[in-house]
Amino acid sequence: MNEVQIGLLIVGVTLVVLFSGLPIAWGLTLVSIAFLVIFEGPSSLANLPVLMMDELSSFALLTIPLFVLLGAAIGVSAAGRDVYESMHRWLDRVPGGLVIANILACGLFSAICGSSPATAAAIGKPGVPEMLKRGVPAGLATGSICAGGTLGILIPPSITMILYGLATETSIGRLFLAGVVPGIMLVAMFSIYAWLSTIRHQRSLPATLEPPVRYTLAQKMEGLSRVSPFLAIVVAIAYAMYGGIATPSEVAAISAALALALVMVIYRAWRVRDQWQIFRETLRESTMILMIIGAAAIFSYMMSLLYVTQTAAQALVDLNLSPWMLLLAINVFLLVAGCFLPPVAIILMVMPVLTPVLEASNFDLIWFAVVLTVNLEVGLITPPVGLNLYVLKGVAPQVPLTKVLSGSMPFVLIMFLQIVLLAIFPEIALWLPNMAMGAG
């Protein structure tokens, strides 16, 4: 068999194994071992333990469990509810303000915890029932939280950006900055759609619905006071990282410690039971991510040893596609992959192949990280994997999954528009990191 045939066989077998329900880390490891034994013999397995340990011994990986701890501390507490309630009080007089409040709360919560499913669950649990109670269409209510939750992998701190930086050897600080402006743009576009959609449906709302609650300035400030300490964490992260005061790992440690302290003080989560829940969630998610990283290293080693990675990259270069056509082909591939695989797996499996192709075509790797991330956001709200769809179905069981899906589709189109804008105007992603850290 030649390299192309081996590559196609690897892709087919890997998809079958992953769709079988086997954990991603175990699936990738088993596929790698099987192909290495078949094509290179048992002796090729001798380097695998060392390879995996070398991959996991990177000091930069320390940021992952620390940022996961930060997200767990916020997610386990009632911080998500308070973020949502504060935003709602300030937007009580705006048409569609309740939906916009949820979207803004998703953006803020994303900037604190960096996890999409955690954001969707934390904001969706109080937000969806309240929107349904106020007459917001079920599709808009659930779709806005589904889409808003995806911001967790774009707005810093983002675990997927950390993994991308490790896979492509690019600056994590630059990657974090590159996600800020596109993240704010998506929040704005989601909010504009919610405002227009609410105005369109406003006249058809039943007259029997409860009148909207109005809040005094004192009540608005009261809600803001509970959220302001967590806003301080976001400011502290940005100041420490981009002010040259601390490295990403040090920033992650400081922010995690601050989040734990605030949760213990504000929400009285100092009992052993509360702390156990926080650290259990941290251990479970961190172990999953790190196991996938180690397994992906073995998978990449297998692909390289069998010369599949080099052949695939060369084949893409030999097609002599124009930059626009190459970008279109890559995005279509990522969209399809994102419908079946989680973002972590895609980045670790695909970027070793795509990085030399992107560099040969003079694509900026920092800019492409944002394009890739928005692309992967779409996968979080499209079946069959669509993790955020199932998270929302879990927190709002009264809404059919088909309604959740249909309500998410307009936001998918907005994300497609964002990808187009990023392709036409790369400065959307590159302006802030270039301004703050100089031209890369």
C-alpha cells in the first residue's frame, strides 16, 4: 500500500473507532498502536511511552489544569446566575434585552472560565426558563445560549487557543489577544440578531404574559456588586499577561487562586463537599484533555512515521490552489470534522498536517487560529456531536431538541459571516496583538 492508501485507511478506521463511543484518548492510542504494529512491527512501539511523557512534560501545559480549575470554581458556584441577573437588570428596557442579557452574560462568563459547555450550562440554567416565562420564542431562547456558549473557546482565556499554540509553536499571548476583537464582534452580531428577532415577534406575544420587571438604579448596582470581583479577575489576567508581569502559567495560577478565594468568600463554598466538587470537576476535565494530548502525540508520530502527514501536506501544496480556494477547502474540511469531533481532538490531529501547508501559502498562523476557532464553534452547535445542543437540552428538557437546533441555525449563519469577514479583513484578528505586542 502506498502512503495515500494508508492515510485513507487510517482516517476510515479512526472515524469508526471514535464513533463507536470509545473515549477519544483510548481510540487514538489503539489506532496508532495497531497501524504501527502492522506496518512497522512491534519494535516501533518502544518509543511510545517516552514520546507521551515528553509531550505531557511541557511546562506550558500547566496552564490547562489551572484554567480548568478557574472555570470549575466559577461553574460550580452560583456565579453564572449572578452574571446573568446583573446583565438582565441593566437591559430591562431594551427590546430583546432579556435575550441580549443572556448573550452578554455568556461572553462575560466565557472570559472568566474559558469553557463552552460550562458557559452554556451556567447561563442556560437560569436564563432559558426566565426567557420562556417572558414569552421569548423557545428557539431564540435556547439558540442564543447555545451560540453564546461557544464563545468560551474564542474569548480568552481559551483552552483550545492554548492547545493550538502548543501544536503550532505560536505565542499563546498573541493567540489570546487575537480572539478578543472577533469575540466582541460575535457578541455584538448575536445581540443585534436577538434585538431584530424580538422586535419581529413582539406584537404576537400573548397579552396574558407578566409585564416586564423594571429595576431601580440601586437594584442594578446591587447586582453589579456581586459580579464585579469576577470582572476584576478578567482585568487582572489581561494586565498581568499583556503587561509583561507574568507568564501565562503564572497568570493561570493567580487567577485560579483568586477564583477559589472569591467563591469561598462570596458563595460560602468553603465546605469540604463544595471544594471536593470543584476539584473533582477539575481533575476529570484536565485528565481528559491531557490524555487526549498524549494520545494525539502518539497518533501524530504514527502518521509521520508512515509518511502520511508529509504526503498529505505535499498533496495539498501540489494542487496549486489559489489562497482563497485553499482556505475554502480547509474550512469545508474543518466544518465537516467539527460536526463529528470535539475541538481539542481536531486541533491536535489536524494542525500537524495543516501547519506546513499554511506556512507554504503564507497564511498567518495567529489569524488562522481565530478562523479555525470560529469554525470549531459551529461544530459545537451542529449535530451529531454538537455538545452545546445536548447541554441546553439537559438544562431545558421542556424544549424539543429539534427546536434547540432550529433556533441555533441563524447563529450558525452569523458565524459563517464572521469567517468571511476574517478572510477579507485579517486585521480584525491581528490588529490587537500587533498593537499590544508588536508585529509578529
